[in-house]
Amino acid sequence: MLIVHVWPGRYMGVFRGRGMVPSRADALRLLEVSSGRARLSAPGVEVETELLDGAAAHVLSRCSQRARLLVVGHRDEVVTRPSWGSTTAYLAHHSACPLLVHRGGAPLHGPVVVAASARPGGSATLGYAFTEAALLDSRLVVVHMWTRPGAEQNSPPAITAGGYRAEREAAEGGLDDALGQWTARFPDVPVNRLVVHDLEMAYTIERASCRGRVLVAGIGQHGRFAELLYGSVNRSNVRRAPCPVVLVPTGWPVDAPASPAGSGEPALHGRNDH
């Protein structure tokens, strides 16, 4: 595990903080304390530290290009800003590797929940979620959102007699096709399917986040789920959600282990509380 702290020592942008800028010695001390806590929590894990300069969002984005998993926290005490903070919200759209956002709680029980897409680009997200459920010996809840034709282009959907039922059945069929290869590869993982309309997605994800062990979603091209989770759509609901979130980029190799054990590539734990 590589613990990274981004120190704004040579950062030439505008500082938003009102206090004194921490010194390089403060940054090194923070890394020392963090690594000591990590070693006490997991004595068998090799821990390294690295102090970097610059803007946290861009530096950590570059770090994600050489990592298997990027772990960051979120900032939910600031009412006037997105609940994850600007750095984590940026990484939710630009991380090159899976991004785990720790939101203040890590329940020991409950299912792994995945916001699944039936599109080919969603295969990485499903693969990651199945792997997580297998590692945690947990059941998997697959939540799939469907939208009526035309609604994605912000135009009134075409409504025909019996169309709602047919469209929902088509969405369920697409989800079954997407799950086929993964249920065959992970036959011991219990799977519960949940198909919901897009109008119900915000509430469904909120409840799943409160009851689940971890929530897995795709970063995707448009980042709609990421926006929903970090609060730009429904900030008050998401802020109460305690479980960690993992965002998986499109095309991430699904046959790679979900944990960095035994891999030469580090997991990065970013400290961006500046």
C-alpha cells in the first residue's frame, strides 16, 4: 500500500483555506503518523509513503494511472460544496483505476450492491462487483435502471398502449443477458435483481447505500451515477449514506483481483485534506 499526501508547497493556484499553509515538515509528519496507523492495523501489509507537490486532483489522477485501486475520503461537513469535495468529485470522473470513496462508515454486514448497466461498457463494473461479493462471501444486489425511449434526449417519451410493460420486460431481458457470463463464472455468489425506473433511482441508491456493505458503480462516459453519489443531484439524501463506494472505469480488466494482494502494483491511499 502506498500512502500519498499532496503538499501544496509549489502549488501556484488560489488557496481557499483561511489558516496557515502547512509546511513540508507538517506533511512528512502526517505521512509518518498515517503509515504508523496502517502498520498497526495490518502488520502483514507492506506500507510505503510518498510526498508529492501540486494540485491534489490532478496529481492523484496521474497516480491512478499506475495503481490498482485509489482510495480517498470525502468532505461532508461543508454545506455549500459537493459532499465529496472538489478533489474526490474530480477523481470520480477522471480516475484511470477503480476509485474507492470512504464515506465515514464500513458496515461489516449487508450485501454488495452494484448499479449495473446492460451496455457492453458495463461489463467491468459487474465483474468487479461479482469479485467483491465472492471475496466478502456476500450476496450481490444488482440494481438496473431503465429509461423510457426518448427520455434520455430530454424529450417526451413515446407512450403506446402496453408499452410500459414491454419496455420493462426488455430491460429485464437485457440485464439477464449482461449477468449471464458472471453468474456462470461465480456460481456461488447469490444474486438478487432489481430493475427500477430512472425516476426511482435516486431513492433506490440511497437506501441501498444505507443497507449495503459496499456500493459499486461505473464511472462511465457521462458519469451520471457518480454525480448522483457525490451529491450534485440529491445531496441531502446521499450525505446520510454510510457505506464505501467503488467507481470502476470502463474497460477495467475484470479478471484482475479486486484486492492488491500479490500484485506488484500498489493501492494508493490519497490524503487530500488541504
